[in-house]
Amino acid sequence: MKKILLTGGTGYIGSHIAVQAITAGHDVVLYDNFCNSDRKVLAALNEITGKKLSCVEGDIRNTDLLSDTLSKYMVTDVIHLAGLKSVEESVEKPDLYMDNNVEGSRSLIAAMTANGIFKIIFSSSATVYGEPEYLPLDEKHPLSPVNPYADSKLLVEQLLDEITLKNKSWKVINLRYFNPVGSHPSGLIGDNAKAMKANLMPMIARVLSGERDFLEIYGSDYDTQDGTCLRDYIHVSDLAAGHIKAIDYLDKTQGCTAINLGTGDGISVLEMVRAFEKVTGKELPVKLSERRAGDVPISYADCTKAKKVLGWKAEHSVEEMCRSTWDWCQQLGSQ
């Protein structure tokens, strides 16, 4: 059993990881400032797990509070998810992303070092690859971010790589996420309403439920089968399972390694729209708009390393992604 600090633990991905970590027999402490999440998530997690989870409210740039939390709860491992995550916002406010994501990570590393904790899984992103030179994207692909959000993720990866070279005690896994979607089967936790503008699946569900008039699709003239961006969408439960596999693997590794978490398949935005329509039996009105700054046309993963090293692969279908998102959004609408 490990005692895991989950920074950003009440967020979309963090909450799903918390459930699976507890199910796997680990203890979990959540650390969050709730800028991108809701305190109602705590009650939902307690209901799903049957346990009252410990949660510390704080910013990751507060090194003293982080250090006290690590000490108080006798943390053994850290899963670091806390960070701002909107590509669009990062283009508008690059300094904010450098301060929050990069300096916040530096603060966490300092707190961990002070407490003699040297095992961390970092929530990175496939955006660090930038414009693909070849597909699918494997971990050896050149790294060339095209927006400040991706820049911040790569800078943290580099920071973690540097500390492992200076101190051989560190064990680091950078998990490069592709596009998380879907929700927990309970319908109690899912993608957060505060981030709706940037996330495709909840926006689709909002339109289908009548809360919005149409889905705005940014860019319809890309070199793809239907002109819209093509992405590797992965169910959040599969993503969470990857973290549990990574936590188990941390003790067996040395230094810093990067691992993709995706399905290996690319789906265009319009294809996802049609899949959602099929699941719900509803027609989805769309509006085609200009390309959005910072978007890459095509991105999908080579997940060979995750399967070989972690013994992990994505299991959920596109239909399950759509169905669970729809169930979650209907649950939100009933509140």
C-alpha cells in the first residue's frame, strides 16, 4: 500500500484516479485549490469509495503548505495533476501558465525534496510533440510545443529530468495524455463544468441537452478526412488505470521516463459528433468556425511502450466514451 498525494485531486482526471487508487488498496490525500473543480466532488468520492478522503485546500505554489501536507500524511508517492489546462487560455495568458504550471511544479519538487520523497508521476500531455513529423506519435518523437500550455508541460518534464540526473534517488514517470473523455459509471463524477469551453465531449452533451444552441467546431479545412482536427480520445477510466499501473511500476524504475497514454486510434471531431448522435438518438447542430490558435491538426498515439512497460492498454470503446459523458451531463442537469 502506498500513501499518495494527488495534486489537483478533485479535478476531472484526479477524481477518477482517486477512485481507482483506493480500489487498488492505496491511501489517497487530495490537494487542490478548486480553481478548476467543485467541492461537491468530495462528497461524490466519499460515496463512490465508501471512505472519507482527506483533502487539503491549497495552491501548489505554497511550498510550506505542501511540505506540511507531505509530512502530516506520511506521503510515499506523488501524482502531480495540478495545473491550468486550456490551450486557448494559454495563448491569451502565457505568463499565467508559466507561473502556475512551471513554478508550481518547482514548488512541489522543493517540498518533496525537503521531506525525502522522490517518487512522482507527472501529468504531461501529448501536446509536447507539436506538429507531427510522423504518425503515430511514439515517445521518441521530437518535442516541439506550439502553444504556451504545451510549453509549460515540456518545461516541467525537463525540470524533472534534470533532478533525476542530479539525484539518483528520484524516480519519475511523465505520462503524456492524449484526449481524456468520458465519465465514471456511477454518474457522480465527470468533466467539470468550469472547463466546458475547452472540452469537446461535455460541450456536445450540453448542446444535445438544449443548454446550448450549437457546437462550435474550430477549423474545417485541415488535411483530414472531413477537414476537422483528428485526435486520440481515451476514456478517463482507462487513463486512471494507467496511473495505477505507473504507481506500481515506479518502484522498479530509475531516473525519468515518458510514456504515452492513448488508444492508438485517431477520430475526427465530426466523427465524434456522429458517434454521440448515434448513442443519444439526437441530431447535433454544429457551427464551423475559423481555426483556433495553438491547435495541431492530427495527433494520435503509439502506445507500444505503455503495453510493454506497464502492462496497460485502453479498453473502453468510443460508444462507451459517448454514453458515459451523456449520462454524466444528464446527471448534472438534474441537480
